[in-house]
Amino acid sequence: MIKGVIFDMDGVITDNKEQDFLAWKRVFADFNLDLNMDGYKSFTGMKGEDIVSKYIKLDANEEERASLTFRKEEYFIEEIERTGIELTEGIDKFLKDLKRNGIKMAVGTAAMRFKANAILTKLGVSEFFEIIVCGEDVSKGKPDPETYLKAAKLLNLKEEECVVIEDAPNGIKAAKDGGIKCIGITTTHKKEELGQADKIIDSFNELNVEEIILL
């Protein structure tokens, strides 16, 4: 029986793909590198530090990786201040239904904590989440399962008592490799790209609490 739901943030709680893409594009441009949407989609869900060392500056040390990740998050905050940000369709009612039924909720995100706090506060949903596991809280980012395993542990739940909701293949792999069921949502990727998920939805309007509990 499912007792906890762990949400990825970017692309799940809010569809901020465009702002996140533009923020990363600015970081790439700082190094005279180009980033297109296909390239961006290939690393969605990964920790910023891992993106930096794999795609931007191969010889970056730990301090440089952290600094560039922080720069990207600053760019992102600038983008959402400019364009605004909204909850994903149907998630507001879904969160309220989970809370009313006593289902524990957590966020498991590769984002830095100040970005996560800014987004959740701006969207007015911070109160729903007992636990927020961010990029700084793990040594290995997605697709490694550490983020979701830590979130489950902090909720005092077993892996089989949780379900993850993810929009990216890297995140779905993280959940499944951790022994946690996963629902994929098609905000940033097509259904065929989310095939490893236990269930795929286009909107939170397709989910109900009874179905989650029995997943």
C-alpha cells in the first residue's frame, strides 16, 4: 500500500521547462557553447554539478562546478521573475486530496535548495511537503537512486510504500533502480521516452488518491 508520494519539482510541480532551458542556455553561452532543446532534454533531472562537468567544463573542480550551478540557478530565478511561473495542471487539487487522505509528501529534486524554496514558495505549495531533498543533499544525482531513497527514508517509509512522480527518463530510472514505483508525466518528454514508468499520464487530472494508494 502506498503511503507516500515523492514529487520531482521541475516539470512535475511546475512546467518550467522553457525558463530552465533558457537559464542553462545562458550558462553554455558564457563558455561560447550552444545548447538546443534536444541537448537540454538529454540531461534533465541531473544535478547541476554533473551537467557542468559532463557538458560545459570537463576539467571543472568542485568549487567551479558549484559556482556555475549557482550561476545557472540565479539565471533561472531571473527568468521566472520575468515570465512568471504556474502550477502544473491539476496538481493543486491532487496535493489537497493527498493531504486530506493522510498521504505523506516529499520533493526530490536536483535543484539547489534556494531555487527549490523560491519556486515552492512562489507557487504557494510549500506547506504540503514534509521533506525536500535537493541537489546539495546527495552525493550522487539522478539517474542514481540516492535522491529518492533518501526522501523515502526521511518520510520514515519503505521504498515499496512510496511512489515517485517524474517527467524525465533520468528521474524515472532513479526511482525504478531504487525499487520505487514511478508515474511518468508528459510535460517535458513524450510517452515513448517515459516507457520505464509504471504508469504514464498527461495531466494530474488523470490521477486520484484511491488509485495511488493501490498502485
